[in-house]
Amino acid sequence: MKKNIEIALVTPYPPSKTTLNEYGYYLAANLAEKPEVRHLHILSEKGDVSYSSVNDKISFHPCWQFNSLMNPLWIIKKIRSLSPDVVIINQQFLLFGDRKVAAALGLMLPFLLRLFGVRCIVLMHNILEEVDLGSAGITGNRLLKWAYGVIGNILTRFILMADIVGVTIEKYVDVLQQKYKTKNVVLLPHGTFEIPEMPDFTKVQRQRVIMTFGKFGTYKKVEVLIEAFRQLQDEGVKDIGLCIAGTDSPNNPGYLDRVKQQYSDVENIEFTGYVPEEDVARIFSESCMVVFPYSSTTGSSGVLHQAGSYAKPVILPDVGDLGRLIREEGYLGEFFAPDDAVQLATAINRLLTDVPYRHYLSKTNYEAATGLPLSDISDWYLLHIHNLIAA
């Protein structure tokens, strides 16, 4: 196996607020810890942000910009100047922009890198075949859905020009292999960012905080959760709080402000806004459960893996990728029907009142999270890199 590997990682990175920034942060940190990696170049976004890392193997090269049409040229120019052994792209369909042309051009990057003879691994967090375009806030128009399907097929073929395409869910491997007759798709599970120590369940929380975390406004909407929370308050459930952590989806700006105004009469709700990386552990540790008010999904859930790592019980709908992750990776939770506030209130109340059951779910999710840490997944990346270099 080759030592002293030099990697270029194309990814958003905190304090950028672009989707997948947190995954980029932890993937970079875990790769840089590996003795085989001599240096890790992070090709991050340009802008008024200051990047920093605790590992001196990591350097930052801000060279792309959200919604810029020039991103492929800027990134290729930087990669050619660095000459890494391999490029890893931490990607989903709207990574490089929420404007259609900018997003599409960014997805052509693996094809362009192949033209220049650059070894490339792409991690796709979602695939268009498994995304509900209406629920995700992209389009509900039937004609546009058909057009997106055609364009998506073409763009997926550009992505599959990478040497290796990793996907986070086993079903995605089957879908891509069968539809596109390709053999370069592999499973690279999401993995768990951090593994804190198991919390002390004997400590009594004065106020029991129900938490949700994400980018809200499309298929993640908090109204059903607030309605359930209000129902519990009306029924006399005491010492409960609701923490809505995160920001608007780029496809629905202003959503949380509108919700805040709509439910201004409901007490004990905290809207945190953007949560800096250093505050994530506190937000999770102060909660007693994590709720997923989703109507559909668009890929593996980082929040589910974080909830497990902090030993939190979860309440979620059995839809799409959430249901698959629960079954494939060993998580447990209470289920509710999407948009059913009464059923959600019942699930929350069960976890509030049945403490042994809540702790059982917490421990089970912690064990599921510790079974697949990102430190191990980064070894999977290195195995594929060694095979590429040796070929």
C-alpha cells in the first residue's frame, strides 16, 4: 500500500452554511488522522469566511462559489496546480447551487476530471431516482418532473464517469447498477461523526427538551411538531420545551420567521437559527429526544447518526431513506404518520412518561452509532484509493 497519499477534497466546510458542510468537516478530520495521508487539500467555498483546522496536514483552497457558473473551471484549475493522488467530491445534487444551470455544471465535474486524467471518487448523498421532487421543494409540475428526470439521467451519467461513485444507502447501489449498467458504484455508509461517552441516564432533567434539527421549509416542516407540542401543553404536560435548531431550506427562505410569527402564542419554543459546529454537542445533550418532522427524504440522515452518537431516542415517520436506515443500521425509534400531530403528540408523550423505554431506545441508538463511526468509513475510502493508485 502506498504511503504519503495526497488527497484533494471538494466540499463545503464550516463556517460555510452550505449543505454537507458538517460532513465535510468530519470526513476531512478523520482522513487527516490516517498515517497513510500525507496532506489533505480542502477545496472550499470562496467568500468572507475564515477556515481553520486543528490538524496541520490540512490546507484550505477556497476556489468555488455557490451558484457560480465558473465552478468547474475554477476547481479543475486548482486541482491541476496541486496534482493530488486522488480527488474526493462530497456531493449532492444541489451542492454547487440552487440555480439549475449552476447545479448542473457542478455535477459535470467528475466527467471533466476524467478528461484530464484525474482519479476521482464521488460520494453522492442522494440520487435523483429516490427523491420526491415535489416534497423536496424542487417542482410539483408533472411536465417539469419529467424534464428533471431526463436531465437527471444525463447528469447521473456524468457523475458515473468518476472512477468510483460511493452512495450512503445499499438500495442506491442496486438502483444505479441496474439502471445504468455500471460496476463502479460502491456502498460508503454515512457513518457517525463523533462518539461521545454514553451519558449518565440517572441524571434528572428539570425541563425536558424536545428537539429537531435541520434545514426546514420543504419536506422538513415544523408545523406538525409545534401542533403536537401545543397539544401536550393543553393536556397539562409540564416541564417541556421545544428546540427548533437550524435554518431555512434554500428553497424556502423566510420559512422559519413565518412559522415563528404564526405560533407566537405557543410558549417555551426556542428557534436557534444557524448552529455553529462548537454548539452542536450542547444542543443535542440538552435534549431528551429528537423528532424528524419529515414528509419524505432525500438521502441518508446526518441528524439521525448524530442523535445516535449522543444517545438520543428518536421519533420519525417510516418513510423512504429514514425507514431504510433504521432497518439497515440498527436504530430504533417511535414512528408517526407524516403530518399527524395527534399521533406525534402520543409518541412524544410515551417517551416522556416511559423513562425505561426512552433509555432503551437511547442505548440502542448509541450502540448503532458506535458500530459505524466515520473513522472506520474513512478506512473504506483509503482502501478504494489504494486500489485506484495501484491499478
